Amino acid sequence: PTRSFCHIRWTASGLVAVYKSATLAYETTHAAFYYADEVKAGIDAAVAARAAADPTLAKPFWGEIGDSYENKVLPALGTYFGPESDVDGNGKMIFFFADLGKQGSSFPMGYFWPGDIELPLATATTCLSGRAGNRADMLYLLDPANLTTDLGGTGAAYPGALATAVASDYPSVMAHELQHDVNYNTRFPAGQPGGVDEETWLNEGLSMLSETVAGYGLHGASSRASVRRYQGELDPASGVPYYRAFSMTTWESDPTGNYAAVQAYMQYLLDHASPAMTKALESKWLSGKSNVEAATGLPWELGFARFTTAAMFSNEDSSAIPGGTVASAGNLLASAPFDYAGDGVSPDYVPWHHYMGYCTTAGGVRYDKPRDAYVAFTPLATSATAALRKDGWASFATGPAPGGGGGTITVQSAAAARPYVAVVKYSGALPNYTPPSTACP
């Protein structure tokens, strides 16, 4: 079967709407997979490459992606967030693979567009106006030829890049973008009165969390590295740690200062809650911080202070890399609200477990290499200043009090909205882990 779809394409001069003929390639119980006819050669190449890589596959490429959706993405969405939209009443999500274009070096791996649910059915003429949609439940995905090329997977690197795209890139995008569909479906259900839009930071945070609960996101090394960058590296534009340079709730689309930030925050919230909390966040009438307060039962300031404390200290001892020296037993902060719980996700997304990498000797002995310049706490000798973003945070380490006794900390602010202050007392050195070697032999 064939049909035509109206979709957005990224170009050097901006976004444009295009109307493309498409062919149905594969169906599962809850999904239909189409490709734009103009990318057929790339689709055929992807199917052939996956068949060559694994001759046992019953349906190379399509079956792999379909299984990821049916067995991982869709169950996670239902458990943690809610039902997808079904404006066309067919009980299926349409996945449309097309050339989505690019702007400079930036390119979309996929996107969800509410216009497909709320706008009239597009024709070849009305599509170009941007005021018509497909009257279907859809997710747009970058075709495999352009995706692998944009990711540098050409020539001999193509089979590996394609395997990664099929195993994680496409399913991650599905999980991320379809949370947006669930969120929109909850707030603006077809044929019913609409609610209120979710604030971007929380909507994106839920989508980053969706990637993880579906089995991707923080289960992968690249996402964990992004969170560690947010918690422990300097923003090159401002010269201060990312967490201090960016606001949690003011959205600027920065991969580290925003996306990794909300990913770290939402994972912390879920670690101390259940799917009932994330489903509660899919609210029709609440948004932003008030939505978080209602779902968690905590004032924003208290919950945010607990998150920032966990971001600095969580699981430091319990997650040390084997082979190093741990200075003390147990977590520095044993109280659950100040820890990430893990919940089956690799614990090294907390800040202190960030190393440049490792090398091994011919005998297989591993040597961990610490970061050249780890930044998390700003050293505080006698005084220090910090410009805070709205719903942002900063951290300082004083070192031991003179003579080992008590100390006094004075906080001053000229701002009308005074900052909240959390003071944590600890003993020992931070980070509380020493790699077995500072350099490779």
C-alpha cells in the first residue's frame, strides 16, 4: 500500500513543508512502518546490510526496529507515562522514514508534530502552507542512508553505524519523541477540551527519562557521559560548571546544560518514586514546577535541594571502579533522599565516577586514568561569589575548619529572590576514590 505524507524538512534557509509519496514496508500489532519513495535505495541498502550481518534475521532492519518498539518502547510508555494518541482509530503508530534534511552540521534524527493530530488532512497544496497535517498518529525518523552519513558511518564504517542505529539510535528516538505524543494526548485529547501546555524543560525531561526506562538513555555510555559533563565539567562559554551556567527550568536547548540536566533530575525523581509519579506528571492542567510539586508531594525548593545534594555525593563509595582505593566504608550520605538509587541503571552517572578512560597492559592489567582537571566543587578559602541562574545552583567546598573545630558560613545576596542554602558536612577527601594509577605504564 502507498499513501502520501506531509512532513517538515530542515534546510539551510529554515524549515519547509514537503509532500512525499510513501510505501508501507512493514507492520506489527501496534505500528506501521513507511518510507518515502525517494529514499528507497537507502532503505534497500540497509535491509541488505542487516541481512548480511545476521542471516538468521527473519525481517532484517524492519523486524529489528519493530521488535524494539513492541517489546521495549511501547511497554515502557504504557507503564511510566500513559497511552499514545489514536486520532485515526487504527490502533497503530505510523513511523515514516524520510530525508528530514539538515541545517549546517545539525540534523534531526526524528520528531513528533502535534499538527498531525489537530490539523485538517493535508493535500499536496495545503501541506505547503504549514496549516495541515496527516490526521494520523505519527513519528518521523531520518532515513538510514542520511542518518549513517550524518553520523560519519560511510564506507567501511557503514555496517557498524547502521547496527548502532538499529539497536539504539532509532529506538531511543522512538522512546523520546513518543513521550511527547503521550504528553500531548493527555493534555489535548482529540475531540475533547484541551488542557495546558507542559513547560519545555519538564516535557523534555520526561522524554529523556523515557529513553532510559525503555532500556536506552542512561543504560548507554554516551548518555551517562553527558550527565557527568553536566555535573562535573566547565561550560566553555562561561567558564563555570555546566550546572551553574544553566537554569534547570529555562530552556536553551543546550545538549549538556539543558538536556543532560533534566535527564539527571528526572532520573533522581524516579529513583525515589514509582511509575505512578511519572504518570502523575502527565497532567492535563498542571505544568512546570507546580506539576512536580503535586506529583512528588514536596515543595520545589526542598526537592531540588535534595537532587543537588545527590548530584554531588550520591553512591560515591559504593560505585568505585574495582582496583582503586576507597577511603571509607559506605556512602558518604546514607540517607536515601540524598542518593541516586540506580534502579537497574548503571550507577556511574553520578558525578565522582568520571575518568578519562583506561588502558591495559599486555597481561590484561587495567589502569584507570583520572580526569586531568576534575571540576565539581568550587574551592572556598575565605570567600567566593557565584551568579546563579533562576532555578540554577552552585556548590562550594570549604575544606576543614581551622584546628579541626567548627566553622561559620555566611551567605549574602543582593538579589530580591534570595537563594536557598543547603550545608553538608562530611569528613575525608573528595572524590573518595583513588584510581590504581595516574598514568598508563
